[in-house]
Amino acid sequence: MIRSTLLWISENSWCNNTLPRLGFVRRATRRFMPGETLEEALEAAGILERRRGIPTLITFLGENVADRAEASAVANHYVEAAGMIASAGLDAEISVKPTHLGLDLGLDVAEENLRLVAEAAEALGNWVWMDMEYSRYVDRTLDLYRSIRADHPRFGVCLQAYLHRTPADLESLVPLGPAIRLVKGAYAEPPSVALPVKADVDQAFFDQACRMLAPDARKAGLRAGFATHDTALIRRIEAWADENGVGPDRYEYQMLYGIGDKEQNRLVAAKNGVRVLISYGAHWFPWYVRRLAERPANIGFVLRNLLPTRA
């Protein structure tokens, strides 16, 4: 029920227009989003890298752009970001949403903008990751991935474990030696499309993670990123990898800024790869609520951060 309510809030126009203006809502995000500007995101990335040895991903929040000029401006923003990352000497990769770059305007628009970003980042030795959105976008997103990945190997894609179709999609991608970020899934989808029960989603995530670490996938060069804060699931993956002779250098965990710092530090100490996603931009509310919906246990963590601390 909590997850369904959060997903409804993330899609409700009144909530999206009204709730972000409330002071306590903005306070709830401060620990988890260092600011709304690229400069603030890169400053936070630098601090994480220097103080804790953790590299990052950055993403400029926004989606479902319906204006070609706006989509082009988003692409140019990411090109600028790639240059600023290189100038600062940061290990900070780029994560984009296809609808933010114009997928609703046409596959050609999104591909033109994605290629611009991928080319700029690759020229500077960086990576670009493409998020996965609602199930209705999956085919087009994978078409974009295959097309651009053919020319730009430093290009990754996200798969959502809760979709019934994902095991088949994963199998189709493995021979490409892709970069895949695996997430549980955070959009409201019907049971005919996505697994509705958390335990089933957790098992699907584990099964797909194991498939990504299988010998043929490693031989093909698959880069595996597991985006989760679920400590029980992380330990299951660690144990399976150890039992099957998969070293911690063959995969990484991708986690959110400000959440699970203790677990991040434990993983780093154990020589596991960790990369933290830093989000910025004015359109943060639906993204933030969907992150809570992915793991409602984080709500308690957020609420504790709203309470005044004792001196």
C-alpha cells in the first residue's frame, strides 16, 4: 500500500506542483540531493571522491520533454557537464533519461541528442548510462541502446528486474558485452507487465544479477552495476559471487547520495566497487518519491533526518 501511494503521488500533477514548495518537503531532500545546480552536484562528487574514495554518477533531473529546443538544451547541458567533469579530474559518469532528451518527440530526436552526449563523453574518456522509464518505452530505449552502443562502447543501459520481459531482454543483450545497471523498478505498472510482490522482485533481481555475472557474460565483457540499497540482497549477491569465483572487481553497486553511507563504506572496505548517484535540477520531486517507492524502508530514514538533532 505504501509503495502504491508513493507511486500515485509521483504521478499526480497537483502533488508535483504543490508539495515541492513546502518547506518540510524541501528539508527532507537536502541530505539526499546536494543542490539543484551542476556545480553543486560536482562539488559533492569531489568531496565523496576525496574523503571516501567513492566515484559517482550525475543526473540532471527531468523527463517527458515535449519541446525539441528544450531536448536539445538538455543534451548541450550534458555536453557541458562532461567537459566540467574532465576539467575537475573527477571519476563521475553521466546518467540520462531518454524522454528528457526527446524520446516522446520521436526516436530520431532522442538518438540525435543521445549521440551528441555519448560522443562528447567518450572523447573525454567518460561513460554515459541511459535510464529505463515506463514499460511502454522499453522497446524504443533498447533500440536506441543497440544503435548507439554499436558506435560508442562506453554507453550503458538500465534494466528493471520487476518487468516480466527483462530476463529475455537481458539474454538478448549479453552477447553485445554491454554495460547494464540493474534496478528493481520504480514505476506503477500492472501485474500483467511487472511483478507485484516484493519478494518476487527481490528474487528476480538476484537471478538477473547472477546471470550478469555468469561466465559467458563476463567473457563477453559485460559491465555489471547493481543499483540497490537492500543489504540482504547485496549480501546474497556477494555470497554467490564468492562461491562462484567472481571477484569484486567484476561488478559494482550503484547507490543513492545520502542513503546507506554505512553500507557504502563497508563495501568499499571489502574492496567492492561502489558508485553513488548524485541528482540535481529543479524537477526533483517525482524522481525523489519514486526512489522512496523502490524501498519504502527509506521513509523512516528520511523522517529521522527531519527531526532536530541534540547538541
